[in-house]
Amino acid sequence: MNSIRQNLNQWFELDTRNTSIQTEFLAGLTTFIAMSYIVIVMPQMWSTTGMDFHTGYLATIIAMAIGTSVMGIAANYPIAIAPGIGINAYLIYTVAANGVSWQETIGISVAAAAIFTILSLTSFRQIFIESIPESLKIAIGVGIGFFISFIGLQNGHLIIGHPSTLVSLGTFADPVATLTIMGLLLAVVLMVLRVPGSIFLSMAGVTVAAYLLGFLSLPDSWFSLPPDINEGFWQFRLDHVGHYGMEVFVVLLLTLFDTTGTLLGVGRQAGIIRDGHFPHLQSSLLADSIGSFAGGLFSSGPTSSYAESGTGVAVGGRTGLSNVFTVLFFILLLFCLPIASTIASMPAITAPALILVSALMCESLLDIHWRDITEAFPAFFTILLMPLTYSIALGVGAGFILYTLIKVCSGKYREVHPFLYLMTIRFAIQIIFCNS
């Protein structure tokens, strides 16, 4: 036992980072509770593309386990990785919704992950990130948040179609709408009280309420052996990926933004980043790309570093050992497919999670320079067009085009990075010829 402690201490630098095995265990458990909603929300989202829920459930856990393990063991960071809601929302509600099969959609994810892996080994990743102005980076994240929130409101029947105004408020005579409101209120109260895993606990509360009110039937057995791993393995298709160059680019773009932002945020919270230096950054980015690539083999969408890792850091997590414990807890969920499938069948249980995660993505709005028209207008239309056109790609493209045009017309063309000019031209061609 002592030798195991010594090996763990040496590998994860527990003494150096002023932590212990017990503290890392608690941090891993806390992160697991905070993130556990993803194993229900993500496969439920992919099921709208025709993917079997069982396949998505297994793929989500596998992608999370691989990416989080690499991040913990290779990079020694307490930052968990799992399929990202924002990036997957683009693939599900923009790409697959336009008639692309889920197998081809996963193929787009795999192609982007392969490119991301290569970029993580070169300096081009830094050039790529720096070429995008900060206002557009923020606007893209916030716009995705509004888009996902709109989907959550629809799934929860709080917004319904209307022949005159296109959308309208749902009726509270609808039990789904009522339960969604209950879930939102419960989650917000728990978040205000700083209760770990507030979203997961609110989902559990709505599940109990739906059962007691007779709107949900529990399965005969809550547990079962994991589903057949071959159901989703190697189901992705790359034969037409050459036709989806723009889609691959957008996935790559979103992955770079999402990953880098979370790594920096949680890294500062954990005290890993000091004097602007982020040790083992390349290993961190590789963990994300490996998670996306390996997950894609089992039919999972792109992965991302999760901000919920901050809950584990808040209780003392400082090393990758907490990631190891988080992975072990998620592996146990492989045996909980029956109850997970039942919960996912009630949209009011998962809708509040989508809405609240989206709300948290809007925090950075304050960092946009709204009094600078050349920065504010492109950001505004990026955010506005994503939910209104039901297309993340169109919002991103419009933002790039407007930013470049406004800067050039106002004589500030030197503020536009040369790489951004190339991306603007590419988006303009895509929008003109694909929406005419």
C-alpha cells in the first residue's frame, strides 16, 4: 500500500502541488457529479439524428474516459474532457439536420480531430487562435449558447411554433413545460446555494416528480451489462468528407476556442498557470484531440475540456489523479443504461440542462467592446444569426465577413489578420453559393 502511495505521489507530484490522494478522490467525485448529466444529454441529442441512444451512451462514456485519462496521466491536470455540447450541437442541429447521415456527421468530427491532433503538435495552432479577434471568439461562444438555449426551450415546450409570429410561449397545461420550469427553478436555486452537481441533482428531482405525477414509468431493472461495443464501433463514414470542408473547418474552429478557453480558465483556478506560463500545454491539447478521435471510432462527437472541472478544483483537486477517479466513476455508469434511457425519454428532464449550460456561456459578453462599432456589430450579428437562422456556421461566417468589411471600410484594415482575410473569402463563397 505504501509503495502505491509513493508511486502515485511521484507520478502526479502530490506533495509538490500540496495535495493528497484523499483530496484528489473528493475532487474526482465532485467533478463526476457536476458532469454526469452529459451521459444523458449528449446521447439524447444525437438520437435526433437517427443514432441509437445506446450507441451514443456508450460512445459518450468511452470518449470521456479516454480523453480525461490522457489529460490526467500525460498532462497531470485536473481537467476532465467529454463531448462538448456546443460543438456537437453544431453537428447535430446544423449538419445532420440538413440531411447528412449521423455516420457521415461523425466522419466530419473524426476528420477535424485528426487535423486538430496535427495542429496540436505545431505552432500553427497558436497562429490560428491569434488570427481571430477576441470579440468574435466571445461572440461565437455566446451565440452557440443562445442557439443551444433555444433548442432547450423548444425541447421543454416553453417555446412552441406559431403560424403568425413563428414562435410563441408554450402552455403550462402541458406537463412537459411545467416540469421544465420546475427543473430550471430547482437547478438555479441549487447553483445559487453553490451545491455541487446542481444540474445533475435538478435532473434527478424532475425525474422523481415526473414519476410521482404519472408521466414517467421506471424500467423493470435499473442496471444491466454494458451495451455491445460493436454497435457503434467504426460506424463513421469518410467517403464524402471532402464535400464537407467548411463543416470540418467550423468544427476545428469551435474545438480550438472551446478547449483553449477552458484550459486557461480552470488552469488559473488550479494555480497551474503562473506568470502566463502553461506547462504541458501540448499534452493538454493532445488529450482533447485524442478524446475526439478515439470517441469518433465509437460514434461520439468532438470532445472538449469541461468547465465543470472547476468544481473539483474548488474542493482541492490539483493533479491528474482526480481525473483518474472521475473516469472510474463514469465507467460505473456503463451499467446504468436502462435508467439513463428512461430519463432521456422525458424531454423536460434534459431541457433545463441545455438552457442553464447555455446561460453560463454568456458570461463573457461583458468583455466585448460594445462602444466600438467595428467590434460590436460583427459580434452582435454573430450572436443574433445563430439561433434565428438555426445555423452556427452561418453565424460564424457572417461575423467574419462583417468584421473584415467594417474594418476595411473604416480604414482599420491593418487590424485584420491575413489569415482572417482568407477565412472571410472562404465563408463568403460558402454563404453566397450555398444559400442562393
